[in-house]
Amino acid sequence: MVKIRLQRTGKKKAPSYRVVVADSRAPRNGAFIEIIGHYNPLTDPATAVINEDKAVKWLNQGAKPTQTVSSLFKKLGITNNSLN
């Protein structure tokens, strides 16, 4: 199964994340298929930049977002039907 999830980057105690499409069996910071954006929770307010075209493409192909990524998508207004 393909998932859309966060991949941690950044230093110790200063996390930032990439939003990636990856196989669900791959480790958190392991192999991924494509980077579709990034998320920084330390800025005020938190910064999330996601390529909507790529996100919708993967959602339409059946990729399942994690709970955190789906809440980011909700805040940004990204759904399966965003481009239809």
C-alpha cells in the first residue's frame, strides 16, 4: 500500500518534515517514491507547502494519507476532487 506521510529532517530538537509518497513497508526516513511538499511546525504559524497537483494525483491513485498529513491537507483545502 502506498502512503502519503511525513519524513523527518532537520537537527535534534529542531524538526522539519518532508511530505513524501512512500510504500507503507518502508522505514520512516527510508526509501520514498516522490516528495510532494514540506512542513515546518516550529514557525509561528506552522508552515506547510504542498504541491496540490501531485497530492491530488496520488490521492486519486489510491494513496492513503496518514492522520497528520490528512489534517494538513484539510487545512490547505486539498481533497481527491480538488482538480476536478
